[in-house]
Amino acid sequence: MAPIATPPYRTGLLVIQPLKKRHCGECRTGPLPLLVLEEGAPRCLDCADLGHLVFLPRGDTALTRRSREGGALSAVVVRFNRRHSRYERQGVLVEEAALVRAEERCLADAEARRRRRVRDTRRREAEDLRFTDAFAGEIRRLFPRCPAERARAIAAHASVRGSGRVGRSAAGRALSEAAVTAAVRASVRHTETPYDQLLMSGVPRHEARRRIAAAVETRLWEWREELTAEA
């Protein structure tokens, strides 16, 4: 077996996953799934006094750190990568009791994180609800004849978190008149005109908008002006 030249793992003991079949130089058992090199000769974990440790694969940094910190003995497990001509870390050997304690701590942290996520989700939902109410109220202020249910639907659609829609833009969050009007105009365009059908039939977007512009503006005028006219 080729010697390990300046491995990048300097804390704890070093254990190797051999690529070739190797037998223990002391008790002759093998082939060995894991071995320790002592003076260039392979030793099984039992002969190296590491047989009581359990293998923890890499991937969970917190669990690995806590398992090593919680025990008196640990070892880094490496395997030679022929393609990259280097030894690469596969995991660690740790004391089973230390691993159990580490798992319990990680589970407790996971539960705490889950509860925090639930609280954060509820907080965001409440914020979204207040914002949608405010957006709908602004729609009703600018367009008094827009039905309340429709204003609410427009506001809910425009203000979906992470959607990138106008309600989530800086202007939308500020409830600017331009942003609110743009949301109402988009809703009318898609639900009360043949705009979507024109797009599906291959009409370019700008041309499709030109064709339905008068119908959209008529609806906006009705929602905005009818109350004044009636008064």
C-alpha cells in the first residue's frame, strides 16, 4: 500500500478505506474494510484498539463535530481517489455513546428550528394578510366601483410573496397609485379580454395589448368614475 503523504487531516487518528484487499499484519484477518497503518503495516481496528468505534459518514457537520467533541477518542476515515491522486475524507469513527448524545442534541436543535420556522411562517402569513388587505383597500379607494371580492382577488394575486409581481415591487409595497393601477389593469387584461387567446394564437404581445387596450381602459374608467357620475 502506498504511504499517506501529508494527509490534510491532522486532528485525531487516521483510518483508511483500502482500495485493494488487505489483511491485518498482526492477527491476519481480512480483507479489511478499514485499517490503520502502523509503521507501514496494516492493522485491523481491533488490533489498533479502535474496534469499539462506530462509523459516521460525512455530510452532517454539526453531528460530526458534536460526536467528536463528546467522546475521548475519534478517527478520521479517508480513501484514496485515484483520479485526483489524493486521499479524501469519507467520515469519522466515533464512540457510540458520544454519537447517541450528539444525535439527541441535533434532534433537539432540529425541533427548535422547526418551531422557529412555524413561528416565522405564521408571522409572514399575518404580514401578507395585512398587506393584501391594505392593497385591496387601495384598489377600492382608486376604483370605488370595483367589487370588493374582485379587489381582494386582485390584491391577493398581485401580492404573493416571492412571485415577482407588481405588488411585491418596491412601488407595490409602498402602495403607489401606479403600482396598484398596474395590478388592476393586468387583472382586467387577463380576465375580461381575449388577450390570452391572442397570445396563444401567435399575436405578438405588444400587438395583443394594443388590440385590447380600449376595453381595458373602459373597464378602469367604469370602476373609477361611475360613483362620481352617480353622485
